Amino acid sequence: MIALAGHASALAQSALADHADSALLQRLRQRFPERLYLELTRCGRAQEEDWIAAALALGARHDLPLLASNDARFLEREDFEAHEARVCIQQGRVLADPKRPREYSPEQYLKSTRDMRALFADLPEALDNSVELAKRCNLELHFGTYHLPAFPTPPGVTLEQHIRASSSTGLTQRLARHGTAGAHSEADYHARLHTELDVIVRMGFAGYFLIVADFINWAKRNDIPVGPGRGSGAGSVVAWALGITDLDPLQFGLLFERFLNPERVSMPDFDVDFCMDRRDEVIDYVARTYGRDQVSQIITYGTMAAKAVVRDAGRVLGHGYGFVDSIAKLIPNALGISLADALGESDEAAKRPDLVSAELVQRSRDEDEVRELLELARKLEDLVRNAGKHAGGVVIAPGPLTDYSPLYAEQGGGGLV
């Protein structure tokens, strides 16, 4: 990990107050040996030049490298207004509010090498260090490899032995309670069980079945309602035997191959339904069992779709609700429609005239306020508006999640996703 201390950092603020925090600096250098840089920016923001002067002295005194950056927040200079609008949407403010904080500047676009060379002509070594830092950053993504957590088995017992013994015992108990279906014999059930187990073990998914069975059976033991089984996973006799599902696949003629097929290698995916009022208890059990640093819920992203982005853009521009609502309602109610579709400017609109709003097109041509609103809305359309947490999606890793995936901390420092 590499650390940059910029003009807004605690280190910079202490240096600008003429009492550089030596204890903080020492902690940073210990935590980031040979990986701590003093970041310099020239984006037209307060204290930047003061920090550059202080950083030059601090760097010389403590042998710390300087690094020039531009703290880029948008691609082109002309995207500044759209970025400010997005900030206002997040903060619940309007663009014209004279009291709103101005945290960004029009200079925070992705500058070219030539622009940066001109901007830091007096500090070429700071620019050279930005190139060196880029060379130090290396990320290799390996796709197609599954990283499955280890299911704890009794001492001396392998995963294969455990799943075979557990599912065989479970099937015997199921048949004792429910009997066989139709013309099927117990031998048919056990033959199907062994066939499925051979596939599961060969594909390396024994641990997955055992983990899912573990938290489902824990929920049942604790009187948390669990669905009987949904989707292709209900076609597995092993799942029925382990208590993952409560449906007899042979009784309903369900096929295991729709769930797991050795000729189409992909992760199995059980659709499990828990009572929404006590679902968090199951997630907490999984985190306690497999380690809180190895378990996380999945992030979700709320994006600004056509109608919503028109309303958001209209609000930050200061337009009244009635005006903005009247424009948003001109967009046809079609799943996945874009503003380009509604304005007849997309390939999809050429194929589907029902997506085009003739009144919206006309008002965009005739009314400056409508045109300005739609221009801003189109720049913001499909951008992420907020991050959330998936209601039931959970990831379990074989080690700390930070070894496998980036994490996001909820606002206020709550849970990680």
C-alpha cells in the first residue's frame, strides 16, 4: 500500500500551522516505509501553494519524495458543472446556493502529460515521481479460478468423506420419514445420490454444499423460516439429503444436470429464502463461523435512470417541482429507456418509435429551460447515485477478504461490503 499526504491531510494541516506533527510523521513512515509521498496539486484550491512550500521544506528535512497529481474528478474541463450537480444531488443542495461548500475546481479534469509538465515546470522531479509511483502499482486479475472457503471437517476426515457420509445419512432419514415417490425404489435414490456426489466431488464443490447446508440447518434449528427450495438447485438429491432443500427431486421429475453439469463448468448457485425479519441472524452466524474478516455482504449501486435523473437535475438547477415533474412524465414508461431514446436520438428509438416522446422533443427545441435541464440530465444519466447493501447476497472467502477483493465502508464507518 502506498500513501499520499496532500494539502488536506492531517500531516499537511499540522505543517501549515507551523508545528509539523513529528509523531504523526513517524507513524506514517513506519506504516509506509519507502511508500510515503508528499502530494502536490495546483487545482486553484485554498492552501495548495502554501502546502507546496511547506512540503518542499518537509521533504528536504525528512528525505520524503514529492509527487505531483491533479486529483482528477472528471474527464474534461467542461464536465465540471455536471460534477458539481452530482455533488449537489448527494448533498441535497442547489447549484445556485451561495452558502454551499465549493470543494472542487474546474481544473480537476484529467490533464494531459503536456498540461502537467507546464503546470509543474518548476518541480519536474515531482512529476517524475508520479511515473515511478505508477510503475510500482501492479495488479494482476486472475479470472476463472474459484476461491472457496474451507468447511471445517472432523479430524482425519476429508471433505469427500464428510459429504458422502452426511448425505447418505440424510437420505436414509428422508426416506424413513417420507418414503419413496411413485415407482422409484430406495436403490434409485441412492444411485442418484452417488451419481450426484461423484460430479460434486470431481468439480470441487463439496465444501460449497456443506457450507450452505450448515447455515440453512442452523436457521432451521433456531426456528428461522427457510424456503423449501427454489430454482435449479431443487433438482439435487444431495441438497435434499443435506437439508438444503425440502423437495424430493424424483417425485417431481427434477434434473440435477440443470443445476450442475460437468460439461458446463460454473459455480453452483442455491437460491435460498430466509424470513426477512431474521435474515440478519443467519448472516451474523455465517460471519461468526467463518470469520468476520472473511464474510461480507455484496455492494449494490443505484444509478440515475432517465426519469430520476431529470428530477435530480431539475432540483439542483432550482426549478420548481411542478415544472420538473411535468418534464419527467413526458418520458415514456418503458423498461430501461434512456433520454436519448425519449428524444429520438438513439438506434433503439429508430427501431421502436413508441420510445420517442414527441412533446419532449418539441419542448426541448422550443424552451431554453427544458433544453438546459435535459443537457445536464444526459451528462448525469446512468452515473452511480448511491451505494447500498444487497439484502441477502453474502460472500465467504477462504481468507481475509482484502486478499481477494476491494471493500467499501458504509457512510459513518458501519459495515463493509
